[in-house]
Amino acid sequence: MTNAIETVQLTKFFERKGEKHGRFSWLKRKARLKPISAVDNVNLSIPKNSLFGLLGPNGAGKTTTIKLLATLLLPDMGAAYVNGYNVVKEANEVRSSIGIVTGGERGLYWRLTGRENLLFFARLYGVRDDKAKPRITELLKLVELEDRADDNVEKYSRGMKQRLHLIRGLIHDPPILLLDEPTLGLDPNSAVVIREFIKDKLQREQGKTILLTTHYMEEADQLCDQIAVIDHGRVISSGTPSELKSGMQKFDVLRINATGVSEDLISNARRIEGVEEVKISVIDSVAGLTEILVHTWNAEETLPQLTETMVKSGARVRLIEQSKPSLEDVFINLTGRRLRD
Amino acid sequence: MNPELEWLTFKGVTLRHLKEFVSYRASILATIIWPLPLLALNVYQYLGLASTSQVGQILYSKYGIASFSGMIIVGTIVYLLYNRMLWGTGAWLVEERFNGTIESLLLTPSSRLTMLLASGFSSLVEGAWWIVGVFLLSWAIFGVQPAIGDWVAVVIALVSTMIALVAVGVFFASFFVLTRIADQLATSLQAPVRYASGVAFPVAALPAIFQLFGYMLPVTYGIAALRTTVIQHGTLVGLATDLIPLFVLTAILLIVGDLVLKRLELKAKKDGSLYKI
């Protein structure tokens, strides 16, 4: 097997239980509802040394896929191989082959220092202290945490914790990294540092295979060699970022920021000739500012009619711009909704 | 099984526990204060009714126990260590889940049983001062003199009891993790064991039905073995009746605990339940 990660019709259901109703409800068992299909027949082939993105909104099945690959969940159907090992039958070999990094602040011991956290996990991966200690120093330098290495983690900022998470996943030098929303909740500067580290150090310099989940379009666009768009547990499209966007090249995209946007305006905009899709999202609820995204066959013909419709409806236009399709547009086109919906 | 990995895991978990234990002075202070009132409570519940010599005579004539305060001191130490296991090792996995670190542990290739054994060992180390501290205190306040006939027998009884207590911790950990209320479960398991295992009085003083329950507890045999060796001049030969059931119960607890833990992990991987907190 030449791929670092391969899944064949990987499927995971989660049982659901309904509420108890009626008199003596405490005696009744909760009704079983139809299981939710969290991951549905997912086929992935991720070559070695590539940076592969799983892109989708919250609840799309990204984290469940990562957990299946990391042996934290068992698949209900299908199979998955990581570094050539079966995730069910060879779980320990899979665990030794992967480093996993999750977003957020949990997963570290706050009463230990950064260095002690890393040494603890190194031991649990079977790395001897004489090998682990120099590696820890090297990794701390890599993410610019060496000055704070001996402070307790409870004193770290969120960005520092996230950097520590990242190198914790690298402590046993695994060939494959599973990064689950690695920049979730970080400020823009910290996110940029993490992204550069992932692309430049981990993929380019160290040759790691990386599977990254994100719901940040720009992150996927900037980092990934290949992307699979996932929604409701299914892969609905895949390819390089440019391949995905090229399918959208036939459309022009108009972005309009306006206040006083009504339902009627959106309905009327959809009836304008050449308009394929109109989506709205609130930018500033206090100011009533809304972004309208229009996919049209011909922006030059659509724009005058659209402006006139808006003026008639009483909307006040703040900004109009024509842009190239982004991955966000690809996602809207594929699913009919925005990533952050 | 990779022996080097298991050793490193054992070392890692033990050192981490100890570092966390000493990182808060309040937890050390609480550990020092906690045995004192418990010891006093156990002793003065007798002395409120009769003098030391009167109590000693009754215990000797009815149950063959030579030292009244020695009996209580041994029982108190084992009970303190048992509590340490309940709250330390028993509640450990639930605490890891609550802190959001359980996934990080389960992602490593280390044996879960090794992690739990290390957690038990570090809990014993944290409570080890009690053995020395409570004896010193008993000598200073109650004038207790140990009556040791065979030091090897003392060491064997002590080590066997500690291993049994670790097994108790592993057993409870595997069951506590089924729920989110480890602290309440631990609390509910304190009093029955204190009552039935003869911490502050001989098990033989209990009604027959409770004696039966008491003889199903490893704590009972640990206390009996230590009493025999520390205050009754007991030798290895006399220990067999306590050590054999202690070993059997230790093996059962470890095997059942490990099996339950494995099944639980499998179930959690099927339905994702271990991470829902």
C-alpha cells in the first residue's frame, strides 16, 4: 500500500435515543430512533508526504473520521488503513504511527510544565528519556516556547497551549499527523504561525503526511494539496483547491454588503436573469449589516438589475465587489449553504 | 507486550501523579491532617466507655488481640490507604475524562492496566508517610510498642496488602468510569468497608452475615495479616490463612478490572460514550 492513509467505504453510525414521555416516564426505556450516519461510505486515498484537507461545517463528520483513523472509534462498516495498518486489527501499530492534534485547550496537564507534559507523553509512546529530552528541547525551540518551557501550562495563553499540543503530537516523530481543527479559536497572528509551521516545517522539511480538518476556507486553500469536501458524513467532492474552484469558473461572484435587506429583495434577486444562486449571511447584527453572495452567469448584465432591485426595496448598499470563486463559493455551490452555517 | 514501553509508562504516570500531588500545598496539608482525627476517633470510641486496660482485657479474652491501640493503628493505616485508592486510582479515569485528557491517554500505545497500576502505586507513595506518621503518633500519644516477631513476615504482609489495595483501585477504576459520579461512589464505598473489614474492631465481633461480607474484602485480610505480624509477634507460617485469600482476591480484582476496562473501552469506541462529558 503506497498511500499513508486509505479508507474504503468507511462508515460510522451513532445511536440516538428519544425522550421519555407520559405518566411514569421514569419507568420507560428511551425510544430508539434511527441512527445518525456520522460518516457515510467515505473513501479517501492520501499519498505519503501530502497535506490533505477535510473541509466541512461543524457536524459534517470531520472529527468522527479523524477519531476512526486514530482508533478512538470503531467503524460500523468499511475499513481504514493508516501507515499500512488496519485501524481495528492493528490499533497499537496505528497509534505508534500517528500524532494527533486537536483544537482547543484540553488534553494537557495544567499543573505540569510544558516540558513535563511532553516528557510524560514521550514515555507513554515508549521514547526513552535520553532520546526524549533533546527532542523536547528541539521541538520547544521550533514553536518558540523554549523560554516558557518550565512554566506550568495553566499560565500559558491559548495560542501557546495550541503550539504545545502540536509538538506533543510530534514527540514520538510519527510519519503521519492528524490535525483536527488545529487553529480553532486562535487569534489571527497565532493561527498564521501555526499554519506556517504545519506547511513549512512539518510537510516540506520533515516530510510528514498530514490530514487536516478545518472549517476555515482560507486555511484549507492556503495549506492543502488535496481537499475532500465533507457534509452530512459524505464526501461530496474532492480534488486540489484549484480543481475544485475551476468547476466554479463559469460563474461570476458578486459580494454585496448592505443594510435593510429583506426577504422580498432576496426573492426578487433570485428572479433576475442569469442569477444562479443568492445566499445571505449576517455580518453585524447590531448594525443590521448583511452580506449577499450572488453567483451569476454574467456579472456585467446582472449588476445593474440587482442594484436597481436593491434600491427599490429600500436596502442601502455599502459595498459591491466582483471576485473569483473561492472555496467558500465551491462549498455553497455543492451544499447550498455556507461553511459556518 | 513491549516491556520497555510498559516500564516507561509506569514511570511516566507515577512521576506525573507525584508532581501533581506536590504542586498544591493544600493537598499535602490535607493529607497530613486527615489521619489525625480518624485515629483519635477510632481510639476514643473505646476510651469513652472503659479504660485502656479494661478494653485490652476484653479484646484479649474474647478475640485473642494483644494490643488494643495496636489493633486500631494497623486498621486505621490500611483504611487510610484504601481510601487513597478509592479517591486516587478509583476515580482517576473519571478525573482524566473530566479534565479532557483521557483521549490523549487512549491515543498512546501503552497498556491501560499499566497506567492504572502506576496510578495505584503513586497513590500508595503519596499515602506512605501515613504508615510511619501514624505509628510515630501512636507511640507518642498512646505509648504503643510494636510486637514484631519476624521482620520478613512484616514486609511480606505489608507488600501483599499494598498490592491488594492497588488491585482494589484498578477494580474500582474500571467500574467508576461507567458513570460520571466517581466521587459519590467513592464516598458510598467508604463506610461499608470501614464497618465490615475490622478497621476499628475485630471482624469476629460482627453478626455472621456481615462477617461473610467482611471476609469477601481484601482489606480485611490485609488488616489481619498486618495485625498478626506487627502487634502479635506473627511469623510467615501464621500468615498463610490471611495471605492465601488475599492473593486470590487480588488476582480476581486485577483480572476482572482489566477485563471490564477492555470491554468498556471497546463499548466506548463503538458508541463514542467515553468522550461525552
